[in-house]
Amino acid sequence: MFDCYRPQRAVAHFVRWARKIDDVRRKAEFYPEIDKRVLFKEGYISEHSGHSRGATLDLTLVRRADGSELDMGGPFDFFSPKSWPSDKSVSAQAQKNRALLAAAMTRGGFQALRQGMVAFHAGP
């Protein structure tokens, strides 16, 4: 698990950063192909995060034997269509790993929030 509960004050700070269009110091690392002005519109950032309710978490799969992360085709918190499960520009192995995670989440009672995005919510 990378990220789970996040206080609303942290979300508010993130929102302030996102609105500072001229602050692009981390663009190459976290959103190289996205114009910062569309981060809200495209759903990468929200003023009201499920993290603040303890209803959202960011996770990946790891190998039980050594704890190494499976290849998901990109880094954690990467704002890009390449992060979406439907993206085919990542390796075949990363596509399989993404499908494995999605299937495990579905088996656990989670449902996809939006087709293509890596977002699930618990049960009905």
C-alpha cells in the first residue's frame, strides 16, 4: 500500500499546488504528457478525496518471496493515460499485472468507478 488515509488539509494543499499552473518543478516525474490545467477535469486530482474519508487507497502487487513490486508499467502517482488499465503502450507483462490486480479487487467486492481509470470502490 502506497497511500491510504490523507487528512483534508493535505488534500487542500495538493489542490492549491494544482491550481498554481506555473509550478511545474515535478512535471517530468509525475505528469510529463499532461497539461497541468486539465488535472482536475481529467480526474487525476479532486478537491474532495476519498483518501480523507479513509475510503480510497493506492496500492500495487508485490512478490511474496522477496517483496519486490510487480511491473505495472509506470511509477506510483503518475498522471497519464499510460496509468489506465486500458492503456496498451505498456509492456505485455505490465498489462497482465494490471489485469491481475483488477481481478483481485473485483473478487474482493470492489467495483470500477470509471472505465479505463485505476479506481475502484467497495461494494454496492
